[in-house]
Amino acid sequence: MAIDNRLIALTSLNQFFVDKDTGAPLSGGTLEFYRDKNNAASKNVYKLEGTQPDYSYTNIGAVITLGADGTAQDSSGNNIIIYGFPYTDTPSETSTTLDLYYIVCKDSGGAIQWTRDAIPTITSEGDILDEDLPTSNQISNPQFSRTFLNSGSNAITIQSKTNYEVSIAPDWTLVLTGTGTVTVTQTAVSGSSDLPTLAPFYLSVAVGAGITQCLLRQRLNNNSGLWGESSTFSTNTGRLSSYVVAKADSSRNISFYYKDNSQTAAVLQTMSLTTSWQAFSEVVDIDETLSSTTSSTGYVDLYFDISTGATLDVTSVQVIPAPTSTTSAAIPYDQRSSNRELAYMSDYYTPALSNRGTGNILIGWDFPVNPNQLRLASSTITANSASSAGAYVWDQTICGRAGSDITFARTALTGGIRFTTTGATSSLTMIQYLEPETASALQGQELSVNVNAYTSGATDVVGRIYLVYAESTASIPSLLTSTVIGSTTTEGIFTPTATGWTLVPRQYMPTPEFTLNVAIGRDTLKTSTTDFGFNGWLMDGQLSGNPSYLAIVVTFEMPTSGTNLNVDSINLTTGSIPSRPIPMSKSQVLSQCQRYYEKSYNQTTTPGTAVGSNNTSANAVRFPIYSMMYQDSGGTNVGNALRCTWGIEYKTEKRATPTVTIYSPAGTSDRLQLLYRAGAASIDVVTDTVSSTYTARDSSTKRISYTTANSAVFDTYTPTFGANGFRTYEGVFHYVADARLGIV
């Protein structure tokens, strides 16, 4: 036992005592010790014995007999220094409540010589224990102010796992073994609930049958025996003060543990829980030998061991190195605000931020800068169109619906995409397929998704996020045959149904589910209340096979007619930190989208639209050749146009050889306009059918060219102008090149 600074040497009593009348030593007299609060109650004093460092305090009772010289002596006649314990209880307990002495001095005949009260003369303000103790909580996120959980209960179901780790909050991990379900819930607390420490949140962990181990753990990385027993640092030799606010579903004993990576676990405290909230505190000497592991690989675990069938409600978790004495009192909870707790989570966010992706893996899903090259005239996802099974509606955006029709348009507030229901009980499905090379590059990575979306009415819209993958033996479903990757109910529940496609697991956490907030004006969008971020999808060995294909599916349950859903961005990135996409310019995003789909029309024109006249069609592709004008033997004007090779150089190389559709300026597909000129005002127009007149050749991801489809090299027609000689011959057309996944 070390020296305990709660025991005070009563050096003022280290003197010889004399008779108040004669001045002679009080040989055989007594010093009697009582509680100052109750002069009739005896209060023991102590003497110090032993040698460094093995000291101990021995109880010598409440009455000390004076020697022949009038000095204090023990029962063996040894002169001693009396140590007082001016606190309640005994030195072997953790009391820090002041309880001073009342002392009576008597002669050998019992006559009172003098009395003293309030010894030693200290107050709570001057208490020796009221020193600069360490009060910085070593636990991060102690009141679970931030989590990765859905609102409400979260069922985590595992199958035959051992020590399987599930990250549920910054710095908090569940370590699970067995087969079964653990249900985790974050609960917000009102101040009037009056929990100890006035905690703003608490966490509930309910351990189901079949789970043989459930640890709620915080790991302090890069520490080797952080609080192990030290012989060179006397102010902390392996003593910890712990504090926990908790309750359970019934009377249960649940323990809180300390363990470094190379030692056996030490119990910080065992809590006797009831169904009512209580604060539990303890100071213990963990008696750990210092770890031989270096700090680069060392760690310290602090965890609760929650038994099968138990529900632990917990908050305000604190661990602080205790003062020197093993009997020092537990340190009260270091109460901080929730936003201040976030500031203390750098140990989680700093490494996570350094490892996160640097942009959106998805193409065009930052919708304010999405070019929307399709410019669909109907702008409606309908039951009797391919859109009901899933069809492209914006660049790289496939949409489907269940229930009533859903219209869509660009929202004026942010430039994102707005969906509006035309009837009750509907759901929207948004899909994007990723290229196989991208799916391969993501193997071994953790993925995060952030959805920035909101509603502009009071109706709740519930969103859900799914990642789906398939091996190379599968394929991306064909939208041309209305083949779907999966089915979505009107409640927004998605299930993959395409052959070979299955969900990417999220560490056995439930499907992310979130309720959109209402945002009426731009001021509402300045905060992060419209962001919903989730992590934990792992492209690792937990998958049943190697992913060759990957898709993201985001669904929204829109229960009433006229519901407005506004989606500004959906960001898929690597790492454990969900975030909005890094802003890109419209030209950058257009170039990305043109890898999959491009058109010759300007960006505000829907493909297939009649655009101007043949001579003035904006952005039309033109190529020149020459024709010979002459009169036949009957004097009739005739033109012979030599057929030529013509083609398209794509603006951006495509991901695959695209499907190309040629449009005349009048908006008719598979048509090419031939213009014959004899001057600026004299034009004859001839329409060629591309598929029957020309043969495509040299088709690749960069270009396509066309040539005459038969042996005839001249096109003969009767011109309305000119005579023998050459005239200008010009081809004019628009095009769309489509290499989108699910189309090609």
C-alpha cells in the first residue's frame, strides 16, 4: 500500500501534554477521539508502519494512552505520530466526504484537561484532495452523439461468425460471435428525463439468442500498455477511474473491462444494473505488467461484455487515470456538449478523412451539373413504358417506379432533379451501373454513400440505399427488353432478381434507411440536414465471388399524391467517410457523360426534334461532295451525284462501340438529307434512307464511317436548275451515339 494523502499527520499532537493545574506531564492520561458531528461517536486514528514502498496504516483505536512523559504512545509503549482520517468510513474505502475530529484530553483520573473541535482545520474548499487532478476523459464519443445507425432500431444479423466487428459509431465497434441478431438503437434524451449527467443520447444494445459474445468496444490504437503498472511514473501506477451511466432490461451484472493487446483483461468495474438509470463509478489498480508490444502495433481496448439475452442502455462512459492513491475517489463525469464531443472525435475522423476517396465514383449524379442530354419530352415515368421496368431519364440515371406515375424536371431552387408523384402509394427507383473495370478497382475497399436530398412539403419521404454486384458469369440486364435488375415495392423495398446479382453486405448492418427533411428555401440548405451518409459496404472476401459488375440502387418511398422529392446529389466513394461529391464544371461532367452517350444537337434540344431548315439546322453535321449537272438527249436537266464515304468523329471516346442513330434535320430517324445547290438561294433536297443506301464500316469507340451500299456510284435526279457543269452537293444530318450500360 502506498501513502494515502487522505490521512493527515496530526503533528500538533506530537508533544507532551501537561496537567492544566500543576503543569506536570499527564502520565497515564488519555487522548480520546470522536466525530466532530457527533461528540458521542468514537472515531479511530491510525499509525504509519512499514518501509518504502510498502507502507500501511494501522488502526490504533479511538483512545490513546499517554506515556510517563505525557507523549502519545501505542500499546507497546512506542512513541508515535497519530494520523487522522478526516473523512467518513475508513481508509480502505473510497470516501472523500469530510468528517473531522472532536478531541478530548483527560488526566489519569479522567478529569478533562481540554477539548478541541474541527480537527484538522480544513474545509471542503481547502480539502487536500481538491487538487489539480486529470479530468480529461480518454473515451471518445462517450454519449454516442454520432452514430452510423438508422433512426429507430437496427438489427445486425450474423451467421456463424467469430469476433466479427461492426462499426456502429465513430470509435465504437460491436465485436460479435455466434449466429443471431443484435439490435442497436440510438435514443435522443430530453432534458426533463433527468438522466445522470444530463446525457443528450444513449445507446441500447439488445443481444439476441445465439449470440455467444457481444462486446461494445472502443479501441485506443498506437498505445502499448497505456496505463500499465509503472515504477518510474509515480503519479499513475496503473490506476484508473471509470464512470458509466447505465440501466438494463432487468437486474443484471455487466462488467466494463480494460485490456491491452498482450495482457489478460482487467475489470474496471462490475455494474449491478436495474431497470432504472444509475451512475456507476470505481477506481481500480489494473495491476498490469507493461506490454512488450511497440506502440506502432499496440492498442488498448475498453469494452462492455454484454451477455446473451441482455439489453444494455449506456451513456456517459468515462475513463481517466486516477491520482496516486489506490483509494482516491472516482472522478466525476466530465460533462461536455454534443458539438464539443464531435470536436473530440478527431482520432476517428482524421485517419478516416485521409483515406477517403477524392470524388464521386458515379457519373453525373451531381444533378445540378448533369447535362440531361436526353431532354425527354414526356418527363414522366409511366406504367406503360419501358421506364416502369427502368429506363434512362437523365444522363447515367436509370429510373423506375412502382405504383402511380412520377414526373420529373430540373428544380429551380438548386438545379437538381425533382420527382413528383401523380397518385398515392408510389416509390421511385434510381439506378446506375458501373463499368467492370471500376468494380474490379474497388475490390478490397470499404464504400460509403452520401445522399443530398430533401422534400418541399410536409409528407415524409423515406430513402433506402442498396449496392448490388454480380460475377462475370452474369450480365447487366438489358433495358431494351425491359429486363430489370430487381423489383421495388411501393414501400421502396428493393430485391435483386436478375440472375447472378446479389447485395453487397454492409458488415451485417441493416439496409440504410433515412427520412428526408423539409427544405423550403435556400437558407434551409445551408446546413447538413439534407445529407444522409452511410458506410460499411465491403468489397472484400466476405463476398460470395469476385465482383465484375456493380450497381447502386437508391429508392424513395413517396406515399401521397403530389409529393415532391428533390435530389441534388448521390455520391459513392471509397473510405468510411460519406460526403458530397467534389464540385465539377458542367463541361467536365458533360465529357464524362459523353463517354456513354452523345448527341450532335445542342444541349437544350431533345434528340429527334425538327431543328430549323435543312440549310440552317443548328449543330448539324455536314459533309460536301460534288455533282455533275447536264442535259440528256431530250434536253432534260439531269444531275449525277457521286456517292461518297462520310462519317462521324465522336467528341469523346466511348466505353464500347456505340449504337448510332442518324436523324434528318426534320427529326426523322434513319434519314440523311442531300442538298444540291446552284447558288445560295437555289437548293434541291433529296432524302436518303441510311440503312438501305449506306453501309456502316470502321465502327469503333472513336468513330464510324458510311459508304455506298451497292455498286451504283451515281444518283440521278431531275434538278430544277442549272445546266451542264458541276454543282455543290452536301449531306446534312444529326446523330446520337449510345454506349450506355444496359443499352450496349
